[in-house]
Amino acid sequence: MATKPAVGMSALFLAAAVGAGCTVTTSGAQCDPATGAGGVCQSGQFCVAAEAGGGTCEPCPGGSCPQCNTCPANTLCAFDADGGASCQCGSNAGSIFYADANEGSLGSDPVRPTGIREPANCRFKSLDDALSAANARGPGSTAQAYQDPPLALMRFAAAAPLVIAPGVTLTSNGGATYYAVTAPSSTMPFLTVSAGSTLSGLQITSGGASGNAIQSDCSQGSGTVTIAGVVVRGSGPGTASNFATGVYHAGSCALDLEASTIEGVNESGVILSTTSTSNVTLRGNVISDNAATTTYLGAKRKGGGLLFNSEAPASLVVQGNQVYGNKGDQILVVPASGSVNLGGGACPSANIIGCYDSSGGVGIFANTLTVDASNDRWPDSPPQAGSDFIILGTSIVSPVCLPATTLACP
């Protein structure tokens, strides 16, 4: 007896029923109701969808095989257990899983999304679902918030904290100006970025979350944690149920944090709790208007901007950052040994430090190690020990970049 594919355009299904009288000789063969791959059904049978996405060949109900109307491009005809037929999204064989909060679909919708870009209702409506699909596909996969073209702010509400698996990217096609994701109420880190994975192009806001907004995880590999073009926007210092820290990086893996803005969190904007073998790059970030709840160095100092609270990293590049208007010290260096290079390297890439906390904070406070803060810009030129910086070890603050900073303080 001739065989026919389980899915396809309506002409195929008409042919499947012709001449066979819907007589079934073998039932139960495996088939895929969404793509037709993995098996074919004999004439007089159709592919019944299963909850897990696969299917089996079963007799046509009432002696008549169901049919689909002509399906749009990139969609296929799929059957359900009741004998109904509908156009469903084709499988996603690519590396990108698209999320669209406006036009996408949920897994519970009649059209089940697979994350392909077109048609729009085959995109995931949930960013959580798109990331889950990318994580399942593995290294080299991407979950991308998408609209064509990016015109207005698209908002996603996450159902739970999100984890970006090693080698996976979570991003958007238009940057943080056009895409925001709200963290649910939780004390857990909202976005965990694994070693070797990338987070970019999203605005992150708190919907009652009180854990860290972004936290690295070095436990599953030695790759770089990459964070670029991200905006962490808390509700303001001291606000209840707000993010604790903007970016918390701990462990021995490398961190590359670039072109991101962290503001309005309850603790420090960025906390580095690295080992002495870690490599850290901070370039072009804005760290501003963050509170400083926890005290360090015998309860004597707080640091609301950039905080080093473990070992000094083996390699450190800190260039082109603006650290200002935070509570406590703008940059607090707790380690007592090693060296920390906070110098801009050259004036075009100078760090800008200013808008000190009037209750006793300074630009840089460092414990007994060597701190290089040359080629940076300060409110005073040259910067003054005791008011701009307190470095208990060796300090290097010249040459100084001009003109002095005139930041608009929050």
C-alpha cells in the first residue's frame, strides 16, 4: 500500500484518503504532526499530535481523513487527537529563537510557537519560553526579543528568575531603548549569566524583586561572562522590594561589562567578588544613584558605586566609566593586598568620578594596596587626598585629565 506524509498542504491529505477507503493495516507508527519528519502514515491514517510534540499514525475518524486549508508560508498542517486539523508553526532548525510580546504566541495558544521569525505568531510571546528553547538547543543558540522595526518600548514580564546557560545569548534586535523585562517578586538573582554566555540589549526593572538584578555563575565553565548594552533600573535607593545589586560577579571566570547603566539599586551598582586569577573589563559604563546598605572594613565604609570586596583580579581594565552620585564611596576597594588599576589609560578613555556623598563618602577609598587612578577626571584638579580619595597603600593619581568633571549630580 502506498504511503503518504503525515503533514503538508491539503492536496497531500486528499491524496492520502483516495483509493484506500481509509482501511488501516498498521497503526501506531511514529510521526511528527508539525513537520512530517520521522515517519509516514499509510493511506487511511493521519498523524495524531501528542502532548510532547510527537505523534502516532491512527485511523482516520469516521472513515474520512481531516484536511487543512492552505497554510501560510513556514507553517504546516497538523492534526489533533480529536481529528481536527490546523495550521501550525514549522520546526525551528536555526540558532535564534524569537520573542515578541505583542504578536507572539504562548505554548497554550491554538498556534503553538516554535520561535521562528515569520509568521509573527510563531514567535514566542514569553521571553522565558524563548530563552528556555535556546538553553535546550545549547551553545551557539540565541533568544532574541524582536520587533520589525523596533519603534516603541516592548515590555516582557518574566514569570520566574532566568538563567542563561553556558554558550547561550539573550539579546534584542534594537537595544535597551526598545526592550524591557520586569523581574518578578523574588529574593533570588533575577538574571544568572553563566560563564561563556552573553546578555545584551535589554532594560531590566524590578517588579518587587529584591535579589541581585544580574549575577554571574562561574561554576559551569571558564568562559567569559559578557554583559553589554544593558540597563538595570531600580526604583531608587532605599526602596523596599528593589534590586539589591545591579551586577554581582563572583568567582574565577572572566567578566566583560561594557556600555551598561546601573542605577537606583539598594546596595552597590557593581560588586566584584573575584579570585586573584580572574580577568575583569569594565568599559563605558554608568554607575549612578545607588545606595550602600552594607558596611565594610570594620563597619567604617560603604560603597554604592563600584565595590571590590574580595581578591584583586589578576587583570583589570577600567576605562571610560562614569561613577557618581552613589551613597558611600563611589569606588570602594576592600582587598588589602595586590594592585588595582583604575586608570583610564589615556584621557579619551578617562573614568569620571564625582558627586560624592555628603555624609562622608569620597571618590575612591582603598585598603592597604596599590591603586592606580591616573588619567581620570575628578571634581578637583589635581584630586585631593582626604576629600577626593583615601588610599591607605600606594596611590597613583597623576597625570590628571582636564577639564575637571561637571557631572549633573542626581
